[in-house]
Amino acid sequence: MQDNRPLWVPSEAAVAKSPIHAFMERCNADFGLSLSGFEDLHAWSVAERESFWSAVWDFCGVKGERGAKVLVNGDRMLEARFFPDATLNFAENLLSGRGEADAIVFRGEDKAEDRWSWDRLRALVSKLQQAFKALGISEGDRIAAMMPNMPETVAAMLAAASIGAIWSSCSPDFGEQGVLDRFGQIAPRLFIACDAYWYSGKLQDVGAKVATVAKSLGVPTVVVHYAGDAEAVAGKTPNASTLEAFVAPYEAREVEFTRLAFSHPLYILFSSGTTGVPKCIVHSAGGTLLQHLKEQRLHCSLQSGEKLFYFTTCGWMMWNWLVSGLASGATLCLFDGSPFAPDGNVLFDYAEAEKFAIFGTSAKYIDAVRKGGLAPRNSHDLSSLRLMTSTGSPLSPEGFTFVYEGIKEDVQLASISGGTDIVSCFVLGNPLQPVWRGEIQGPGLGLAVDVWNDDGKPVRGEKGELVCTKAFPSMPVMFWNDPDGAKYRAAYFDRFDNVWCHGDFAEWTAHGGLIIHGRSDATLNPGGVRIGTAEIYNQVEQMEEVAEALCIGQDWEDDVRVILFVRLAAGVTLSEDLIKAIKTRIRVGASPRHVPAKIIAVADIPRTKSGKIVELAVREVVHNRPVKNQEALANPEALRLFAGLSELKD
């Protein structure tokens, strides 16, 4: 495939059938417009936010009272309020189905399978709601969960939201301190945890961790059976009961929904915490719902009855995004465990069996499938798959090519980027425009996304800061334990006045798409020229000899020099010839400025629980500075590999 041709172009028939096309036609009729394509629609959605977000509410059938006002203080990011008179309940909107049709399908590696109908889901939500109320849990109280990505987790979240409680979750692979660094800040009224879980075919016992965390939090605990002995874990945990015992006194009945303000807190999400104690980011029920409905219905064309899959844990915001698919009547396909257990086909086996319409994953996963020599296009029937999404880190141009050559030729590939900060995406795909190699299709509707230089000026054809210049509904309500808002303002508004600065290094493309070059705080600055780390990874990680790479800037002789660490493929050693080949690849594929001063082989590369490499933590170790909150890492022991390296002393 040639770079000057798109990888995918929507057919006229598909465009005509898409929800976003129907939405645009309705807006044309309702507002007397003549919008004719995505660029027109996006420009109008930003210029007329009140009309746009009202139209999203109506088109997506939000259950609730909208109220008369749509936006107040719209010109001031921190004071803006969307739908200030509205009332709704998040769970009421997600529990959109009834009957025996599948609401949730679950697989835990090759160890567990289950199917939940809408009625089964409603029944557990009802029982949990009654049990929560019996504990005295009410509006604004926090419920914290250390759980796998399984149906009971979704039910517990919905029960919490139904009464206006605030939900916060992490995955059970977090260490004790990592859990307490998060939940200890928010003083939950209830702790929910599993008895054990599977990873890479091995049983992972969490009984001791559950008991320790529960004792530290000092609150009642509910132990959910999954892979272990829930009664035994509950018996060794203070003030604990199994899920079965917790809900046993109650009969399923109609779920009651407390309608609350649009801005009422729904979720507390946590920053990665690799540079300090995690920030507690509070998201609203209304903002989360409206933004997710917009992304899933309009940008992803999600329809009732379709199968929606995202490979995620409950410690990543993509879990929160995934469960919102219920609001469109979709069937959630949940998976917990390793995506390579028992082998690299497990997720494609799942996709074939359940006929996924949407397959969401990470760029790292796509690269791992490519390097594993798999070709699902030839080995699996993926005829139902129409959209594949990728996030977590920038997807390389070669990753784009592999999806079409190795997974499916006629799938729409949407690289997406946003984050925990907005529990959604700033830039993502859309079904109206072509997919170009290495490019995110464009900005989200209703979001005034731009790229600015250091002087705060919009730029085209050069790299800069990803910003959003107007308020939007899924901005955080606040940070927990930040009474004067100082942490919140410092996180997003210190760089540019009244403009959200997201911390991504980005550029517009000639097609109106975007490329993310990495995090701004990880960009390299040799000789005063900013370089995105993704530009280097895009070159070196395509080499079969290199399994993974991490790049930092080392302070050196009043400047910064580029240091590249590589985890090599099995059986490969870092010879002088390989070093030369890597440097040549980077020089030719990127530029001479990108060529590292040093290339060093390491046995492992540290990453967060959601699989993101931690450049900043490695940079701190290299400069002999302490790394805070190592509990946030999946493999904190890897940091020791970067300490005191003799290669970095000359």
C-alpha cells in the first residue's frame, strides 16, 4: 500500500447508513443548516456548542430532564457549566434493555466463560442497590473496587450510580500500597474485591492483599467469587462478607434511579502516579454520559445489539468508556487476563465466536501480534468486524499497515487519544472520512482541539502542544482533596490562560488528521529542538531484533543527549553492527537529530498497569533522583536496571 493512498475509504452506502450522517441531517433540518461532511459538522459543533450538545442529548435519547439552559459561562473554561438545570441518572441510561438477550459476555482467558442477560444484570443491580442502601450508602458516598473486568464489577458500578454514589476502581494486580495510595485518599464507605484472578494461566491469590487493604481502609468489604475461595477470603478479612451473603436478604425488583444534577460526581479516576501520589480526578455523570454517547454513537456508529469489545482492566479509563456501550443497547464483551493466554489467538478467537463489531485494544498489542507472526486475517473469520480502535500510546505507521495486511483489509482503523483527564477522547476516528497511514482521523465533535506553539499560536505543519480552546462537558468536576482547585488548574491551565493544555506533543496533517508524537513532558530537547519519543519508537520498534524501546533525554554538558534503551528479541545481542543498524534506521526514517548518543540493551522496560512505558520514571533513575509511588508500575523491579549504568558516565 502506498503512503499517498488512504488505507480505507468509507463507501457511500455505509456513510448514508451511519448514525453520524443521520445526526447531521437532523441538525440540518432542526437548525436550518446545510452541513455536508465531517469538517462542516465539526466546525458547527464547536461554534454552536449549545445547539450541538442539545442535539446530542435528543438524538441519543438521554433519559432525564434537560432543563432550559444548555451552557453558562461558556467563554470561561473553569467556570463553564453544561446543562445546569438538568437532572439524570447514569445507571438509568445504561440499563437500557430488558429480557433474555445478552447484555454482557465474559471470558477470563480460557478459564472462565459466562453470559448475562439484561434481566440477570438488572436483578443483581437491584439487589446490590438495596444492600448499599441498607449500609447507609447514599449520594456522594464513595464505593471502591479492586476487581477484574467481569460482569459483577459492571453491576456494582451501576448499583452505585443508581443511588448517586461515586464509583472508583482498580485492577487486582495493583500492590497493597498502590491500592491504598488511591482509595486511601477518597475515604470509601465500602470496599469490593475479588477472591483471586487468572493471569497467563496462573492463579493469582489476593486474599492477603484484600485483608490488608480492608483493614487499612476500615470499611465493610464484599468479596466476589471469581477464581478462588470467596468464603475463605471473607473469613480472613475484617468486617467482610461474600457477594452472595451480601445480597442474600434481598429479592430482585425494579431498580430505583435517583435523578441528580448533570454535574453530580459519578467516577473518581486516578492519574498514573509515577511522579507522585496519584491525582484523584472526579468526573460527572452527565458529562461522562453525553461524551461517551457522542463518541460511541456518532464516531463509532455503535448500534443496539452490536458486540462491543475493549481490551482493558478496571484500572484504565477505557473500562469506564466500554461500559457506557450499554447506553446504546450494545452487548459488552468483557475479557480479563493476559491477551496471550493460552496463546496470541485468544482475543481473535473471541472476536470470531462472538462476532465483534468493534474491537478496541492498544498500540502495544497490535505490535505484539505483528511481531508474534500472527495473521488473523487468514486464520479467523472477522467478517462482522467493522471498526478497530487503538489507544494507550501512538500507533506507528507500520502498525496501521499491519492491521490492513494482517488483520482485516476492509476494517475502519481508528487510532484514538484522550485520557483519564477527560474520561474520553480529544481526537479519534469517524466513519465519514478516509483512514490515512499513521494518522488519527480528526478531532472529536464539540471539542475545539488545536495545536499551539510555545507562543500560544496555532500552527500547521509543525509540532506543538495539543490544546482545547473551549469548555466541554467531560472536563473534570474537580480533583478530590483539592479544595481551592490549585492542583486542577496546575494540571491543565498553567501553560495557557483559559485554554486546556493536554500535555501531548502533536501536529496536524495535510488531511486534517493528527499525529501524536508522545507526551510533552517526555519530549527530547537536544540542541534546543523538540523531538517526540514516538518518532524514534516508530523506527526502532519495527526492527525484528527489537522487542521494545524506551527513550529519554539525559542532561549532559549543558545540553541534553538522547539515550535509547532497547529490550531485544530472544536470542539477539546488542552488537556493534546492530547499534549501527538502529542508528541508520533512525537517521533515514526520522532525521539525524533523532539519532541517540547511546544505545543500551536492558532486560526489561518499566510500564504502568495499563501497559504504558514510563519514560519519566526512567529519566529520574538515570539522574539519580527518587521515583515516587513505584506501586503504580506493573514491574517496578525493572527500574533497577537503569540505575548507575557505566555507559551513561561518558
